[in-house]
Amino acid sequence: SSGINAEYGAIQEDHEQQLAFVRDRNKSELSIVQLEKKDADEDLKNVIARVQSRKTALEAELKQLDDQERELKERENALNERKRKMELSQKEFEASTSLKMTAELLELQNQIKLMHKEIEDLMAEKRNVTGKLNESLSKQGVEEAQADEYKKLAEAELS
């Protein structure tokens, strides 16, 4: 009977040691998974902050381009109005002043052509910035999806 009790005690002690070992191993694995999850969460925060910062910068640049475009159009309108007045005045002035006004009119027409070119360049730059903004937003979606996938994997390992 004492032999059976001793054998039973040895089996029970061995079982408790195995349980303790498994418990310790599970705690270690859980700690590792929790660290990985923490890293993935931190990476996600960093990606979101980077993308948001880039988006804000591109939006500010887009607004600046819109302001420049509006300003150039206002200047063009003012020059067109000045041109119209000069064209009316040109008909009313005598021949001696007509020559001077023609030169001014040609200069105004050249300025208007240059402004049209500036507006075209601005529009191209605006399309470029809009493309970059859309690309950045698309990248953000992909990076957030990847980060969410890592987070789901880490959570699945936790449970």
C-alpha cells in the first residue's frame, strides 16, 4: 500500500511539474504575442500619422495652388477689362496717340498670353498634386489593411 502511495505521489508530482512547465511556456508565448501586438499597434499608429501628415501637406499645397489660380484669373480679368477700355479709347484718340496705345495693347495681349500659360502650368501642377494626394490616400488604405491584418493575427494568437 505504501509502495502504491509512493508511486501515486511520484506520478502526481511529475504531473504537477509538467503542468507548471506548460503554464510557464504558455505565459512566455503569451508575453511574446502581446509584445508583437504592441509593436503592430505602434506600427499602425506610425503609418496612420505619416499618411495623415502627407495628406495634410498635399491638401495645403492644393489649396495654395487654388489660391494662385484664382489670383491669376482675377489678374487676367483686370487685364481683359483694361484691354477692352483701351480698344474703345483707341478709336476715339487721334492718330498720334493711336500708335502709343497700339503698343500698349500689344503688350497687354502678350501679358494675357503669358498669364494663360501660367494658368495652364498651374492647372498641370494642380492635377499632379491631386494625383499624389489620391496615391497617398490609396497607400494609406493598403497600409491600414496590412496593419489590421497583423493586428487580427496577433489577436488570434492571443485567443
